[in-house]
Amino acid sequence: MAQPNSSFDEIASLTISKYSKTLRDNVGNNIPTYAMFKDAGAVVEEDGGVFLLENLDFGDNITFKWFNGFEEVSIQPSEFATTANFEWKEGGGNAVFSHREVAQNSGESKQHDLVKGKVKNLERTIINNVGAALYYAGTESDGKAFGGAQYIIADDPTTGIVGGINRATSGNEFWRNQVFDESTDSLALSSTTIMDAMELLWVRCTRGMDTPNLIAFGNTYWRFFAGAVAANQRYIRESDSGSAKTSHSYYLFKDAKVFNDPNAGNQRGYFYNTEYYKLKVHKDRNLTPDKPRYPASQRATVIPIDIMANIVCGQASLQGVMHP
């Protein structure tokens, strides 16, 4: 197993280690939905576990009653919660340095630039793949990628198994997301009708004080919405997470931030309630570089950078999708 000189290993490891936080920030800030989730506290690091388990709250406590004086009250246990389980998903890439490149870039400064250039190239690839995966249907890459918005907030929520729960089964209606369908709701979307459609879906996604806090539109629906509100709505150019601002602009619809993410699909809009919808990331595999490795059959140094995560949902009926 061929290994390069130790000085390059030290430079590469130190450079990537110092850059790892910048890498995470850049990945987050360049993916609109990730950035908005992060601002909303919906990107959560987890310790581990075989599955990502999410407690569900979907029923009433049956012990409540109106009573008089010493009238008996119920102490019957209420089975109003169960658990959904979501698999961890793993993805990542490698920064690969041939020994030829290392030799051609001898000297600390050149090797530092070589490492940083390779990592930035990998960074762009990670941004593209993670951004797309947030809206995956759960079948991409043979089911190894995230189960994204198309999986959890489905166009047809009456079918499919999500988090181990069959949505088609009678009694599991609580596990179905809300839908605005242009055809079923007899309302073709445009800049003059999209606000009415949003009002309809907003009401469907509301339970008491639980309302959507983020709305993501693909390009076509975003243009409809922006055209409808440009003259009379507040337009904000930065998210307001305090110390970690992003460059993504958004409008406000009621109390929800409305933003554009092309990954959502041109004619799609997703209503998120991030109290119950989160991206959970393993704390030890959050775009963290691993130690250099040396392939037995190649004269190269390989530094893996990966992520272990998935999207979870605890209340599907408070999420919604708009589609043709």
C-alpha cells in the first residue's frame, strides 16, 4: 500500500479539518430549503440508534370529561401516540489526490491550495445532491437516498408506507398529508389565483395554533406567488437566524416564510410545519472529513467526506403539497 510523504498528510488533514465548518455552512447556505430548515431549528444532530424514531401525536386523551363534585373520572389509559421509524441514509464523496499531483504541487502553500480546490469541488457536488435529496420520493439511488418531500408529503397521501406506517390502511388517515390539487379543487393556478389556493391549503394544514411556518415553491409556482404579492408584501433579502444569516430571500404569507427552491419541482409547493418535520443528522457524520486512506491498487491519497441523515416527520397531517 503506497503512501505519500507524511507532510502532505498533515497539510491535507489540517486544511480539511479547518475547512469542515465552512463546508457545512456553505452546504447549508447554498441549499434554500436546508438554510430555511436550519433557521427554523429543524436541522437536528442525533447521537445514533438503529433507526430514527419519531413519536407521533394524533389523537385525544379520552380521560377528559365534564364532571360535578365527586363524580368519578376516567383513569383509562389513552393510546394516542405511536412511533414512526425512519432509516438512516448515507451519502458522501472523496477528495482524491494522486501522488503525481502531490509531487507537482510540492511546497506547503501549493499543497494547501490543491487540497482546498479539491474540497471545494466536492462541496459543489454535495450541495447539488443533498439539495435534490430533500425533495426525493424515497426511490432514488435504489432507496439509499433521503426520503424527501415527495415521499413524506406525497401528491397522493392515501397510498404508500411512510416511517413504517401504511397510509392506505383504514385507521391511519391521521398519517396522510394535506393536498391542494388544481384538478380536484377546480382552480388552475396563476398569479391571480395562487393566493386563494394557498388560503385553502393553509386551512387544511392548520390545527389550532399549529400552522405552517415555511412554504417552498418550485420555479413556476414561485413566479405566480411573487407576481401576486410583489406590490403589497414585505420582501426580505436575508433570513434572520442572527449570527448565521443566509443569502436566500423570502416573502411572508401570514407568519410563514415563502421561498424559492428549484429542487421542489416547477409546479410544486410544499407547506412545512417544522415543529413536526425535521432533517436529522448524525453528530459524528455531519460532513466531517475522515482520516486519509491509501488504495492498495492506486498511487493516491483519499479523504472521505460524508453525511448520515434523513428526514423525519411526527405529524403528517400538518404538512401539505400543491400540485397540478
